Amino acid sequence: MLTAACTCVPQAIAQEVPKKTIVEMTEDEQVNLVREMQRTVDNAIIGAHFFSEDPLPIHVEVSVDPMTNLVLLNVDERLGPDALTSEFNDFAAHLSSALWGPMERIDGVTGIDFRFGGFDADHWPINRRPEASERSQRRRRNVDRKPLVVVSPGHGLYFHHKYKDWRAQRESANGILEDDITPVLSGHLLWELQRDNAEVKTLRYHGDRFSHKPSGESWWRLAARYHLERSDPELRDVWQSQGKDNSLKERNEDIRSRPLFANHMKADALIHIHTNADTSSEVNGLRTYIHGRPADHELASKILCSARELIRTDDDFKDFSVSSVPHVASWHAENKLARMPSVIVEVGFHTNPKDAEFLKKRDFQVLAMRGVAKGYRLYRNKLPCEEFAINPTEQVEGQINRDTQMPFSFKGNPRFPVRVWSTRLDCSGIGCQEHEYELSRQEDIGRLRIRYMCRSIQSSRVPNDEGAVIELQVKARESDRVYAKPALYRVACPKKNQSQAGRR
Ligand SMILES: [Zn+2]
């Protein structure tokens, strides 16, 4: 039984044939794809045991849905009530990992949706998203209030009712126990979101060093469910929502407590921080998983784009893989039960030695979480995720011994202050007219002028500019350490007598 898998997707496989969405495939192509996936699934589950209290064999029937571009897995109806449990989560992640090879042939955003004897998970009341609670403590939103983001550090210790002990939800690999590293990562995210003027509530805080008596462990190691039981004892329907009384009851309650609490708080977004696992140590990179609603998709896409940008600002991490599209996965209670945009960020694979090494580095943690926070900032401000780049300008006519001033602009969404500097390209030495500027806020951009003065003097270090087109390289760096793609500015310097003639 695969216990370590959280949610896993193998690396991209080289493709020769152009990809098609399911609806674009011919009937034969669809049939072949389904047949291959069916074989893969059958091999993945044969002889394996996934549910501690259900020894019966599991049947999975694969099909594809051209309408949603998703792969549908229809499993036995008896598993319906377990659709959002931790064991089903592991089972689904195992199939998802196995299927990702053939699924890579499908173009566009894709993922897996489950049916249970043909029924949607919502057929069972336990899987339905509860109506909004009337008891929310949160006052009605006013226009100026800060957005509230609930940060949910994955897993944590829970009480196992069969073994009567406190245990982690994941197994450690490469020196990382996912349960323990998620509060550390989330601590950085909390800080970055606050820096962006968001109100943040984290469900586990790694600075929480008080002792939890029943387990004898520090509070920060405990699953979110226990933190909520302590802080909000009256919210029993949040931290004790799992009806079924089995040995994994509290672990399942933990998963559900996160979106249910965010719903109670009427949060504006819910971000879950996890690290990923796969049976193969080759699989790597940062991924996001969503239930598939449009707002989830928008938030997840901006998180991926910004995380890629920020992580790669450090040369040590410039080859770190970040997936290009969010993955749709219907089995995560953490997303499904949330009433607001909800995204699971799998920061890297702790089962991959290189990813694990990065995950332990503070610099990597900060950059990855800064990227997640920036993704939320873009989502919240309805800004596109675009490359930070200086816009080119037309060549301008200069005048000898007079300052030429050129307007400046860029695209992208940098964090201010932004440092801008211009350097003459063919000059090395003193007198090259290197200028430096600082933009402390967005409004400063329109006022900035890049300056250059055409010279009529010649020295051993600086050539005479008369009659030459001078090229300036204009660069910028924002306070998150992202460098802009530079641009060349050109100044045509006149001959001295031309310039004087022009002035008469
Ligand atoms: Zn996880």
C-alpha cells in the first residue's frame, strides 16, 4: 500500500504528436486512450490494499469526459461515503500518479474526477459543502477592510483510535517529515501575505511551543483539528464534522476542519501548504491542485506563475521545476468543502532528493512562499501575471551638451521600491553617464525620465558623441529581487554645428 503519496504527478513526457483535448480526439483516439488508462489503473490496484476497514476488492472503470476535459474514474458505490477521507485521498493520489503518463497526452487543463457506482460524491450528505453558517463571528465586509486569507499547513499529529497513539499523517523521506515542515513554510507565507496588507489566519503556527498534554508534543506539531478545538470549542461542527467512528476519525476531521473553518470565517481565500510524494524519486517540482472552479483556477494559475518567477531569482534554484497549469483533482476535501477560492500548493517533492534539499533551505522556503503570496496579490488586484520587462522606446534626437530626457515604462507587477539604472553600452570607464533612479511607488513611473547628454568633447576614455547614435541599456530590479528584462534606449547625437544651427 502506498502511504507516502500525497498528490503526485510524474514529470512531463516528451511528446512528438501535437496534443489534443478530449473533444478534439477522434473516437478511435479516445478508445485507445481509455484502454491504456484502464490497463494502467488495473495494474496499479491489483493486489493492493487501500482501506483499513474494507478488505473487498476495488473496481475502477475509466472513461473520459469531453465536456470537462477530465478523466472519470467510476469506483464501487460502497466507497461513496469515504470520498473525502484521508484513505480515499491516498488511493486517489496513487491512481493519479499512475495515470499521469497517459494523461499527459490530453491537451489543456485536465485532471481526474471520481464517480461512485455512477453517483457524484455529493450523492452522500457527508460529502456536501455545508450551507454558510449563520454564526460566523466575522462582521460584514466593508469596502476598506483587508482581505482575509486562511493559511492551512498540511497534516500534523493525530490520535489513531486503533493503535491508541499520536502519529504523523505522512512518512519522512530525505530528512523531511511533511507534517513538520508545512508549518515552517506557512510561517513564511503568513509574513509575506501580511506584508501585502492581507489579514491572515494560520491553522498551525510553528512558533507555538507550548506542550500539548495528551500527546506530550509541542502544540505546533499537532493537526489543525486540535488547534481549532482549543481556540473555538463551540465550533464542534468545524473540528468534529466526521460522522463515521473509525480509527482514522480524527485525521479525517482534520482534513475537513480546514475548509469548514475558512467558511466559518468567511475568508476570501484558502491556501493549503503541502509537500509532495511519489513512489518514484525522480518526480519533482512545485504543483497546485484545485477542485476546478474558475476562481480556484485563476488563483492557482497566478500562484504557479509567480512562484516560478520568484524561485528562479536565485541562481541556485533557477532550474527548479514549476508546473505550467493547475491540476484538477476532485477528491480533496480541503478544496471541495471550501466556499472561497481554495488551492493546494505542493511546494516540492520530499521524495526527490534535490527537491528535499531545497525544501530545507530557508532561502528557497522564503522565495517559494513569496511567490505564492504574489500570486494571491495578483489575484486579489485582478492583475495579469506577466513578465517584468522594460518597454522599449523610439529613438530620440539629442542635443549637444544638453540633457536629453526619455520617458520610461515597464510591464509586470513588481514590488516597490524599484531601482532603475541606465548604462551606456560601448563605454567602459569614467564619464560613461551611468544614472541610477529609484521608484518608490507606482505613481512615480510616469515622472521618471532616463537622461543622457550628448558630448562634443573627446578624451582618452570617452569618445566624442557628435553624429553618433548612443545606445543605453536600461535595467531595473524590484525589491523582491526580480530583474526586469532590459531594454535599449537610443539617442541620436547631432554634429555640433547642426545642433547650433537648429537652435538659431
Ligand atoms: Zn500532503
